[in-house]
Amino acid sequence: MPAPSVTRLTTDLPVDTSPIVCTPAAGTDLDDIWRAVIPETRARSNDVHLPISLAYAERLCAVHPEADALVVRVAILLHDTGWGRVDEARIFAEGFSGDWRKAQIRFEHERQGCLIAREVLPPLGYDDEFVERVVAIIDGHDTRPDSRSLEDSLVRDADRLWRFDHAGIAVAAGWFGLDPAAYADRLEVEILPELLTEAAHTMAVADLARSRALLKTGVLR
Ligand SMILES: [Fe+2]
Ligand SMILES: [Fe+2]
């Protein structure tokens, strides 16, 4: 396994490494936000990615109680909604090939996501200061290399963690034109070292082992 590229944040609290399906996102307090972005959830499998990532974000918040959990939860819910307002054909033509992290379409989905947050949150009673904290995380979540706060780090990890679940592998392998075994290998080499918290790393290792066994990636390669 490659050496970690970052010093990960640690926690003294026990980390839940059970399959994410065991702990869906709790509560209904964000349901009005979900309803406001239903059209945007239909793009790029956001209706799978966003709820699963929210569940991971809540697990991370549970072991990092010093984080503002509401900021983390709302930011992860909205972070990729901007994909719903960019040209769908360009998502796959530019967003997943070549230097995909720097593709113009990525900057555009971040920009649109910020606009969506500013559009949907104030009518639901979220104040300007809260909205700007959410926007600061959405802006650059894919293209900015550094995390700027604990909440930013938890969103970044939740955004990556869903891919280690078998549902994430099923969806994201197709985006990159890879088979599940090759995609699982890429997760281990490229994404695992990027995780910023020890809790996320522990969950990802457990998920990846389960997903590889389930998908028989040792044989189907
Ligand atoms: Fe994104
Ligand atoms: Fe995402």
C-alpha cells in the first residue's frame, strides 16, 4: 500500500466500519433541501452519489464532534448538484478523461453548485453566514487541492468514501470506462491516499475489502 500523502486527522472515538447501508442518513431535517434539488439529482447519478455520501458524512461527523455537522451535511448534499446545470454530453466527454480534475466542466459544476446553494438555502431559512460557509466548501471541492477547514475535509472525505462501497464502484467504474476490478485497484492507489481523516481511511479499507470480495475482483479481471 502506498505511503499516505497527508497527515490524517485522528479521532479517539470508535469508527463504524459496517457497510454504509446499515446506517442511512438519519433525520428528515434536510428533506426540504432534497426536494428543492430533485431535478439536479437526476444528473450524473447524483441520486445515488449524494445520499450515500451524506450517510458517510454523518458517520464522519459522529467521530468529529468538533465539526459543524449541519454545514458538513448541507455541503455534501449540495456539492455536486451543479452537474444538473451543465451540458450532460460534456460531463462524460471532458469530465472523466485526460486531466479530468482540471477540465473546464469541473469548474463549471462547482460554480453552478454555488449558485444553487445561494438559490435554495435562503428561502428555507438558512442565513447568509451559513450559506457562505457551505458555498466556500462547494467552490473548488474538486479543483482546489487544499482543504480549508475541518468541515471542508469531512466533505472531501465523504465525497470519496461512497466510491468504496459496491454501489459506488458499480456506478463510477462505468464513468471511467473501467471494469470493477480495475476501478477497485485505482481506488486503492489513487483515492485511498487522498483521504484526510483516519476515520475515512479506516472505513474505506473495510469497504474496499468487502466490495472486492462481493464483486469477485480477484477472478473477474
Ligand atoms: Fe464534484
Ligand atoms: Fe461528488
